[in-house]
Amino acid sequence: MEQKVRNKVIVFGRDNYNTLGLARQLGNENLDLVFLMPGGIHHCATKSKYCRNVIHVKDHSEAIKYLLNNNQNQEFKPIIVAGADLEAEALDQNRDALVKHYIVPGTTEQNLLTKVDDKNLMVKMAEEIGFNVPKSIMVTAESNIPEDLVYPCFIKPAKYPANHKKEFKMKKCDNRHQLESTLRKVRKDSVFIVQEFIPKDVEIWVTGCRTWDKKVTIAGTGYRYRYMNDISRGHITKGISELINIDHVKTMLEKIDFYGVFSFEFGRYNGKAFFFETNLRNDGANYSVYKSGANLPLIWVYSSAGLDYSTVPSCVKDELWYMDEIYDCLNIRKGIVTKEQWQKDRENTQVFRYYDQDDLAPWEYVYRRRHLLRLKKMVLDKYRLQIVKLLSVFKLQLDY
């Protein structure tokens, strides 16, 4: 007998690649699917044939107001799927009011997910659990840098005000001067984590879902080899890497009582996996996991609807390579990969970030604009610190 999800399913996410991936993973599943989109229209997810019922709101605050003022008398509570960090934290900060009328992913204690998203606390917790963790310290624009800090190091945002955009995702600083120069350019209310540089040969990640019966499903293992606009080249494999202690993963999720889709990221160095971070929401790379055979967001939906989620594909069946076909070629300009090798990689790719032969419109749109998108990416990579700081003066922000 076929199971039927009678709950409405609300995908809460901006008009970006993460939401596009969720649309494709859930769009063929006979669901009453609604997309609640804060921010601007970027014609990414909204171009998808699966993204039909869309509610646009100005920002995350307006999205929460919409949720609190609607769906109050549903026979079956609507199930929410969080697209990315800002959506997950907005839900977390309003959890107590929302759970009266919705099934909400995250930690069962309000504001705990937001606290754990602070990478300084996250790394401390990971170390206490037993993960290998790079040496780390918290810094702000006004911090005194310890004299014994070892270089090179990485600096990345630990947390930031919800109405601001990160100044950068991560920066490598080869010496004290570079670190101090970076901190002079950031906002005073931004908080960062400075970490020991781990010369990893590859980044490993595992993605899964913790369901309401407290079980943890791990779909498989991913390997990331190149970056450009987030992940741009990698592959998905069956099973779990022997370097990843899944008991530690389960302990961390249990400790914060988290429910929903998640991912954990590690760097491989000298035969060890060093914990980098966890994402307590849908990972943008989950679309490649879906194309490999596992549908983690659907497991979350079935579990939340009280259905037997064992019928949902949960493990990687086909090992494959994935690529961001719009941005990865910029690695040629940076000398990270040769043009010849890049062309071979593209030919050996089974899953692309935007291209899907059953849902072509998003890819057609970004492909037509590829030169502009790449130029914007290069400008932001070079001047993002200055742009974000200038916009903050006028209380504006980047929407990407």
C-alpha cells in the first residue's frame, strides 16, 4: 500500500542552489509542496518546474511572521525543511511559537542551534566528544593576536548578526601582518575563529538525517577536491570512510538533541580526519547524494509525517563525480587545474550543479548569464571585504 504524506511541506529557503536542490529532491514525490522564499528573486530555484507554489517575502523576519500568521488550523501540521543556515537559525530563534503549528527541524531547545552554529562553540564541543580538531581561538576586529600563534592559519566567520552577510567564507593568512590586515577591514561586531592550518589532501564529508525515532541515517561519503563558489568538484562514494568516527557524529547530534538533515565536514591529513564543521540543515551537496541514490530530505518528511521512512532510498548506490559547471572553470585561471585536465574532468562528470535534463530551465538561465556571474564572482573574491564594509555603513547587505 502506497504511503501518502497528508501534511503540507514547506521548503524555507532563498532563491538559490540549495533550494533548487530541494525542489528537485522533493518535486516528484506527490507532496503538497510550498516554497517560502525570503530575499530577492534570482531565478535559480524559481525557474525549476518543481517550484510552482512560491510565497515571496522581504526577509527572514517577514517569513517568520508569515508562518506565525498562517496554517494555524491544519489537520496535519505542515512540515518545514530548512534550506540553509539563516533559515535554520530563524526557525530556531522562534521555535517555541512555531512548534505549536508546524513540525520544525533543529534542536528541541530554542536558540540552541544558533549557539552551536557559532564555530567557536562547535569546535569546542567536537573536541570534547573526541574528534581530532585543529587548534583554534576566537577573535574580533579588536582582539590582541597571541604572539605564539602559528602561521599559516585560517580565519573564518564564527557567527555574525542575522541582518549582515559574511565578509568572507574563509581566508588563509600566511603571517601576522596578513591576519591583522584582515581584521582591520571587518566590522567590529563580527566574530571569527582562527584555526591551525591543516594541509589536507582532500575534504571529506558525510551527510545524513536524524529522525524522530532518534535514529541516524548516513547516506555515504563525499570527497571535495576543488572549490569555487563553494564546492565545485568532488565525488560521492558508498559507505562511510574508515577515518570518520560515526559514534562521535551520533553523540554530537544526541547531545544537542537535533532532528533533521545534517552534514559533517573533515579535512584528511596524515591518515587522520580533522573536524572542520557541521551543518545543521540541508547541505547544498545533497542533490548529488540524491542523484547517487539517497533522498535525505524525503526521509525527514516521511519521519515527520509518522510514516515508514524505510521505504525511502537512504544509501548511495551509484558512485559518481559532480561539478559546478558554471564556476569550476575559474580554477583554470587560478592555476589550480589545467584546461586539459578540466575538460577531462567535465567529461567524467555525472552530476552537474545546475544542469538536469529533466529540469532544464534553471541551467538555461544561469548558462546565458555565465560570463556576468563569473565576473561578479571574481570581483567579490577580490573586494568582498571592502564591499561588505561599505554596504554596512548604509545598512545594506549582499544577498549572496
